[in-house]
Amino acid sequence: MIDPDTHTQAPWVTELEEEVDELPLSTRLSIADTLTLGNAICGFMAVYFTTTGVLVPHLMGTADGGMARHNAATAVTLMLMASVFDLLDGLVARKLRSSAMGAELDNLSDLISFGLAPAYFVVVWGLVADDAHGRLSAVAAVVVLLAVVLRLARFSCTTIRDGVFQGMPSPFGAMTVVSVVLLELPFIPTLLAIVGVAWLMMSRVEYPKPRGRLALITLAWIFISMGCLAAWTLDVPGGHLLLQTGAALQIAAAALIPCFATTRKVNTIRNNRREARAEQ
């Protein structure tokens, strides 16, 4: 800004420009950070569509089965898109760079998309489903949210060997929780399965990080899941069966991976003991 009396730049403008120039590079957003923010936006929009398209019409008595199904599918699709952003920001950060805020942004975004959004989905399911109990489903939702909070906190302050996660990754856990709800099992088995997924997220079972071929497989599975949701939403013949098949496969993977990981770890310990005995 130019001072009209002196025709020079006002001193406070000069000071402001100096402060901007001195802004540390560590606080400037990178490409990876932008993808992380996309993750957070998808999580928030998932909560929005769950509220406006499923919960509010149910409470007002204007629920339309097709419209509720469409909005529920939109909410789940947004959570899947958040998983895509979460996967890509890690890949981009390794190839390019991430700011000093990267880890904090990632944890906060994951809390929204894979903690709050699926937990809220469980709460709404408990309110709108015919055989569900609102208070018990709210307890299960709190367990899911706390599991994600504790898992993210533990991830921030512990160091484990490269290439693995300790405990079920929160994106995988969120998709498994949603799959349990979409499978439309009786209330008690659904509740127990949701709590079981929360326990796996807090466990010390090692899960491989999605890198290389595994990252491509993960992306392919996410897009297949979106296709199943689209078929269910558009009421394509066999769409409901396709959705339930996809949900069942997601749950099966969540159950089998810990079994394989535990078996592999036990075999490794046994082999190490045998080698130690052989050396002795």
C-alpha cells in the first residue's frame, strides 16, 4: 500500500512482507499435504451425506428407501475415496517431499475419515435399522472411534520395523466396519464383529504396508468396491448380491490377514530357535 502523503510504501506493509518472506518452508503445504487434505474433506462429506440423506429423513418420517440407499452409498464411496487419498499421499511423499506438518495432517485427516465417519455410520445404523438398538450401537461406535484414536497416537510415538503396520490400518478397519453394517447380519453378530474390528486396530498384529504391487491391488479393490456400491445404488439386477459379496470378502480378508501374520511370526520364531540350537 502506498502512503498518499509521502508516496512511499507504508512501513507496516514492509514488515508484513518480511514476515511472509520469512515463513519457514516446513509450514508450506506440499503436494502430499494437499492430498491429505482431500482425505479430510471426503471424511467430512461422508458424515454430511449420512446425516442429511439417511438420519434426517428417518427422524422426520420422510425416508425413501431408494434415496437413503443412494446417500448411504455416497457416504461409503467418500470413505473409499478418502482411502485413495490416504494411499496416494504416502506414495507422493516418498517420491517427492512432505512438509513438517505432513505426519500431523495425516493423523488428523485419518481421525476424521476413518474414525469419526465410520463411527457415525454405525450410530446412524443403530437408529434407522429395524432390529438395532441405538444405545448399544452408540457404544460400539465409541469403541471404534477410541480404537482409531489410540492407534493413531501409538503410531505417532512408537517405531516398528519398516514395511509393516502394528495393528489393522485405520482405512482398512473403517472399510471393514462399514462392510459389517452393509452385510445386514442380525444385530448381535454385527455388534460383535464391529467390536472385533476395533480390537484388531488396537492389537499388535503386523499388517503389510501397501507398497508396490500391494498398493496396486489395494487401489483395484477400492475401485471394485465403488463399482459394487454403484450397482447397489442404481438397483442393477444382482446389485444387492454383488454388494454383499464384496462386503463379505472385505470381512474375510480382515479375519484371515491376522491369521496369516500370526502364523508367519510363529514360524519365524521357531526357525530362529532351531538355528540358535543348531549353532550351539
